[in-house]
Amino acid sequence: IEEDIETLKDGISLHPSDQNKLDTIHHPDKAKEFLAIRQCLRLAFDSNPEIFYSGNGKPYAKLENTQLSFSHTHSFAAIAIASKSIGVDIEIHQDKITRIAERFVREEERKTLSESQHVPHLLAYWGAKECIVKIEDNKRLDFKKQIHVQPFYYASPTVMQANLVTSQREKTYQLYFQEVGPLFVTIGQEIMDKSFNKA
């Protein structure tokens, strides 16, 4: 995102709900991210569909067979579109991820962490778990206890699988990770859902 706010408004039609949301954003960089997402939507749909948000902030449009996910970070924005629920996460290289690794990396995941690509590997695990939170529209999920990424050795691109484990169900997801320029991009979708009946 290199444009100014007025340039980012060019060519898009802001729905009243979009304008109301934009009016509540006071930080210029956040406003640019919001408008950049609308530019991405315009490119994808040739127009601007009206975007709604769940109580947890998951975006959706009232379009048949259309599921959305958004991500933005440090002057970059991304959208993912699919016929079933999808999650996208973009990150840039930040060493501070190492300071919170203990909060989201499981022991079996930690054992595979690359020495030479330590931060990117952590970002891949983080991105996978962020995608699952977005797919499930549940910010209360425990990254360490409930989201289990099948351990993998670092590569870009790579395909991962992960499980969400709760007392009622176990879901499996397939995730795709790749370095794209300065970004670490993860996209995921659910591929299996097992429900458990309580006795």
C-alpha cells in the first residue's frame, strides 16, 4: 500500500456501512488498509460488494457460494475468496515473534523449528493458527492447547495440515504457506469435521 487515502478511494463505491466503518478509523495507516481491501475486492469482483461483519469481526458478503477472508500488515493487504470458509494471514519478518513463541508453539512443533529459518518457521506456524481462528470465527481458541499443526520442516512453498481439537469435535484443515516477496502468506480451509457424541 503506497498510495495516499484519496488515491485509494479512487474507483471504488463505498456502501453506507463501509463509510460508517471508515469514519470510525482514526489512524491513517489503518484507513489505508481498509481502503486497500476494498480495492482488492473491486479487482476481484469488478465492483464493490457490500461487506458485513460477524460479532467476532469475520467479513462476509451476501453473495452465493462466496466466502471471504482479509488480512493486512505493515502496508500490505490481502483477500482470499472461496466457495467455502477460508482463512488468509499475511505477516512480515519480525523477530518479536520469538518472544511470544512459548504461547502458541506446541512441544512437537518446537522440535522441528529450523535454526537457519527460525523466524520464518515460527511465522508459518503462527499463520496456520491465525487462519484457523479466522475460519472458525472464534478469537477465543487457544493457539497452543486447541490448534495442533502437524510438525513440518521449513520450506517455501509448503503444504501443512492442522487439527482443531475441542471436547465436542475435531476438525482438520489443509494450509498452504509461501514466502511472497517480503511477506509470509498462509491460506487455509477445513477438509474434515468429526463430531463426538457425549455419553
